[in-house]
Amino acid sequence: MRVAIAGAGLAGLACAKYLTDAGHTPIILERGDVLGGKVAAWKDEDGDWYETGLHIFFGAYPNLLSLFKELGLEDRLQWKEHTMIFNQQQKPGTYSRFDFPNLPAPLNGIVAILRNNDMLSWGEKIRFGIGLIPAILRGQNYVEDMDKYSWSQWMKRQRMPQRVEKEVFVAMSKALNFINPHEISATILLTALNRFLQKKNGSKMAFLDGSPTERLCQPLVDYITARGGEVRLNAPLKEILLNEDHTVSGFLIRGLDGAEDEVLSADAYVSAMPVDPLKLMLPQPWREMEFFQKLEGLEGVPVINLHLWFDRKLTDIDHLLFSRSPLLSVYADMSNTCREYAHSKRSMLELVLAPAQDWIGKSDREIIDATMEELQKLFPDHFGGDNPAKLLKFHVVKTPRSVYKATPGRQAYRPSQTTPIKNFYLTGDYTMQQYLASMEGAVLSGKLTAQAIAHDAPSALDTSSSNSKNEVSVVER
């Protein structure tokens, strides 16, 4: 069965991979000239990579880790020491660590929290632990039900100290969804805590050994095309064409550089686009359906990723760092953490600016100037004195609509991978699955979509087999 997929992000590529495993033929259409979607990366004129985000792989990502194993890419994950490292706001240039011992879960997490005396007092730790008991004992149903509260509201209901939020969960909230605790749904943080605490290495982190485009996305393309699939870059979806019964008759591909538009016909069709462009592409008859109307309740959150190259080493830490800055979320010295970006004498910091709502419209220069002010607080020894560190170059990557903004109540708006349209499916981390809007969520959604298509294959063929006779046709303008 031929399956047309709009979007070559992780969800679309994973969906295509699992479709080929099931014996089907996917054709991926990507509007841009690079693979990866929210994990895309580019090379500049110096041959240096810059990316859409700071991509971290967790031990609690079983579907993503299985994908690496299936592709034979496990050695590309550079696993770091099992710890979480926070900048200390009251002591600039110093760090506080939560080191996880080699013990079963959740004991290793409990010990990591109890042994850290920099950020929380014993009384605060005890009150925080007591507040978590309902989530631990009552399981995922309780976690899902807490979507009606923000994290701040939930902590207040559990009588947790406000300082716990300030010291730990501002940083975690910004890292998970690029927003603050008073905005983010309690379900998001509770889900993450459950995943991290239930598995011994759930919170252990890895960095990819190079750019996601080359080291993960391209191997997926190679796997797909070797089994008869196709991936087309610079092939933007212009319109979803319908039959009289409102099923899909084809994907209209916009012709570029004077080329004619084309119609791609298949047996089944998948949107692997983010939710915001999907809403713009919906055919008018579908907009009247409750299933698609619910998508209006989801909207991508803005995020800015920064890359700054310096003339010297700012840190030798080979790990993700939680900045605890009001402007910045997480960062890493990629010259330490990533094999391909390694440099023995210079640092390349990759940082996430969040929340980015007030910054997305500002100039790159304004953003970099504000970031440098924050870095002076994080690295006071390197930016003071007579010979401060020099910024050699930078890249600013703005994503006006990234993962969906996970405010309270959003779970009710997340759609299933199957739709009321017999031959049309959705995939993407915004669709309903048990993980967050993340790389793991994207891969899992792609797998679920492929399973749904394989399950529905006979009916899909019945409704649209005539569409696949002429695979591609040219449309005169």
C-alpha cells in the first residue's frame, strides 16, 4: 500500500520507517530543503553546525532508544554521568548537583534529592516528598486528571513549599515546554517525574555525537529508501484534495521555481506537520467536524535556540546544565558534550531562550546582547577583568511555533492518530500518546500511526485504490 506523508520531522520519518517494516511504501513530502523538522540542523560557511534546539536523549525514552537499536545507531548516543546540574544563583559560577547512585529506582532518585543540600532544606525535601505521594500511589489516571491545574496550582494544593518551585521547577518547566510553572499543566511535570523515577536510568541523559540531521534523520531516510520508500525535499504541500465523500483523493504539491503543481495519489495519507500549519491546511468540509475543530485548542509555543562560539574554554563540564536564569532555560558546552563539535581550546555554547514570547520578534543582536549579560553572571571568571572572553560568532534560530503549549486543559484537545476521514491519519508529538511533546513523543506517535494504517489497510485500499493508479500527475496552472 502506498502512503503519502506530509512532513519529514521525526514523527513522519518514524511513521515511514515502521510502514516499510510492515511491507508498505511511504512517500514523504518535505516542504523545506532539510530533514528533521523540530530537530533540523544546518551547516554555516565555516562548516559548523547549528540546530533548531538542544536535543537531549533520556533513558526514559524507550521508543526512541529502540529506534536507535533497530537502525544500528546505538553507538551514536554519548551517555553522560547520571546527574542533574543546576547553576547556583546565589553563588555565580558554581553548580549544585543531584547525583544518582547505582541503586534501583526510585531509591536512586530519592537518594539524589536527599543528598543535595545546596538548593533545598531537609524540611522542604520532606514536604515535597509527602506532596508527591498521591501521584506515586494513584498512578497515571491521577496524573492525567491533574491536567486541570497548572504546576503552581498543584503544588499549592499539595502544600509544597513555594521555594521548591523556585529552586527546581522553574528550570524543569522551561526545559520541558519552554514556559513557566504558573503556565504549564501539572500533568506534564508529573508525567516526567514518573518516567524519571520509575526507571533506574530514566533521567540519565545522552547527547548525539553530531547533528540530528546527519546522524539520525539521514539514516532513517536511507533505511526507508532502501526498502522502496521515497523522501522528497522541496516538495511543499499546497492543498489536500478531496473526493465527493470528503476522503482524500490526493496531495497537491506546489511547484517551485516555475515548475507545475503536481498531484500525488496514494492509498492512505498522513499529516506529519506540526499542529499549527495543519490547521491552516484543513479542507473546508473538515473544519465543520468536531474532531478537527478541537485542534483549535492547541497552539505551538515560541522558542529560540542560540549558538555562541568563544575564543576560549568557559567550562569543562560534559553535561546538560540548568541555568536558572530568568532569560535562559538549559544550555551545554557542545565542544565538550558532542564528538563532532569537540574543541580542546574553545567553547561553543548552545542555549535555549525561554520563555521566548517577548523575544521572538526582537533582532538577533538584541537577543545576543541580553544573553551575554546573563552569561556574565553564569561565568563571572571569564567575562570580568582585563581580558574577557570574546564572542567569535553566533547563530540565532527562532521557531515561532514549536511543540504545543502545554497549559492546563490541553490534554482534551490532543487528537488520536486516526481521524473521521477513512484514509487520512495524523502523526506528531501533539497527538495523544503517553509521552510529552518531545522526540520520544514524536517517534511513538509515528509508530502508532503506522500501526493504525497497517490495521486499516484493507479498508484504506477499498476507499482509495483508484487514486493510486496514476501515482503523480501534473496540474496546469
